[in-house]
Amino acid sequence: MKKKVILGGLSVLAVIIVIALVAATFYFYQIACIRSNKPTAQVAKDSPNYSLVEKFDQLEKTDKTIEQDGLKLKAWYVPAAQKTDKTVIVVHGFRSDKEAMRQYGELFHELGYNVLMPDNRGHGSSEGKYITYGQKDKEDVISWAKLIGKENPASKISLFGLSMGAATVMMASGQADLPVNVQNIIEDCGYSSVWDEVTYQAKSGYKIPAFPLVYGVSLMNKIRQGWFFQEAKSTDALAKDKLPILMIHGGNDTYVPTRMLDINYKAVKAGTPKEKLLVPGAAHAMSFETNPSLYRKTVADFMAKYNPIQ
């Protein structure tokens, strides 16, 4: 009798644990992978780069649209002040939007480039329920590059991404269908893989080990989106990358840890031109605002070398 009571108690406990784990999986999947329409943080008015935002707001913008996987994706296109065939695609980060990238749009505009600034799927004015951490976004960036090439076959394109956008352009770098008119890549504070970043966030932000919860969230993502977190790796793409790449990271980045800069840098295909910039004291996605002059010069020099305005 006593044994039955114990077994019954253990069975109830096991059911409770399973229910709690399933509930936690749904909760964290909502946080990690489901679109939110809350207002996106923008560049603060006391930022040293806020003047760039104000200048960008005065520029003429054209809305562009592509369709991917049945989703309508939106972007701003800003032509250069002087006509050119050179264009930079500027890709935003996690739970952000194109408006939050205005300082970067203005940077490249001042350097003489056309600028295309998309809203990733599941963000901003683009459609989509899910956040894909670059796994699907890389295909969208390739489609944007193809659109630019279709509209102007003489186009020479650079890819720039911040945080999740940085991982996106790195993942795009290794794709066989990346258009030949893409010349170079700049990534700022991108993660080495989705699995590395999500498990790091679980541990640092919630004190949760990878097993079993993160594995459960990854499984749910496989069911809903068709891919496990372990499949989306910037490093795998970089191992195939033949395009010159500039990697930037903040020295005090605790969101995408600074160590990922070296992981990504070492992963780049042997023989591919590569450069890196570590900005001392910069927090996540704050390198440009921490040292605007160094950031601008590094980016300008890299662009002049690998996709120059003629």
C-alpha cells in the first residue's frame, strides 16, 4: 500500500514537472521567437549620433516591397546625393526596425552610397509572425540584393548588419545564390550561432541551463518554423565566405559576448580578406555611438578598399 502511494505521488510529481516544462517552453518561445509590436527603442536625443538621425529624416525615401514565403517585406530606399551604382543594404537587429538604423543609413549616405533599409520578417512594417535570427532573414537579404541588381544590373552592393542583422549578413555570405554583385560585408556585434546566443541568454539572463528548456524551445521552433537553433550558424557560412568582411564588436558587450568576435573572425574562409575592430568600452550595438570617429573612419576605409565610390 505504501509503495503504491509513493509511486502515485511520484507519478503526480512527474506530471507536474512535465506540465511546468511545457508551460515554460511556450513562455520562452513567445519571448524568443514570436513577433512583438511594441515600439522599438530608437537613438536617444543625447546620443552623439542623434544629428545623423535628424539628417536622415530629411532625406527622400522610396518604399520598396518584395514577397518571400507569402510574406510582404518592406524597405526604405534612399538614393545617394550623387548618382552611383553603389548600394549598401542596412539590416537591423532583434526586435528592432529600420527606423532604429537611421544613424547607419546616414553614415553610408554621407559616404556617397545609395541605402536600402529593410524591415526583417516579423519586424516593423514587414509581415511575419516569427523571428528567425538570420536563418530565414538571410534569404530575404539575398532577395533584396537581387531586386537591386534587377533594377540596375551595374549595381555593386555591400551588406551591413547590426546584432541579429550582423548574423544575417554573415549567414548570407556563405549562400550559393548570393548575387555576384555583392562586393563585401560589414557585421557589427553578430553572434556565432543561434544556439550559442540563445543558450548564453538563458544562462546569463535567467540562470537557466540549456537542458532541458532550451532544447525544448529549439524543438518547438523546429515544429513551428522547420529548423532547430543548432542549424543556424554564422561560423558555418563564414567558412565558405569569399567576400571581404569587416567585423566590429564592443569591448564591453554582454549581450552578444565579445568573445564571439574572435570566434567569427577565426571562422572566415582561409584567404578571404578580413578585418576587425574592437571598440573599447562599447556595450552591445553601441560601438558607433561610443567612438563615432573611429567607427566612421574604419568603415569608410573598408568601403573605399572593397566597394569604392568612383
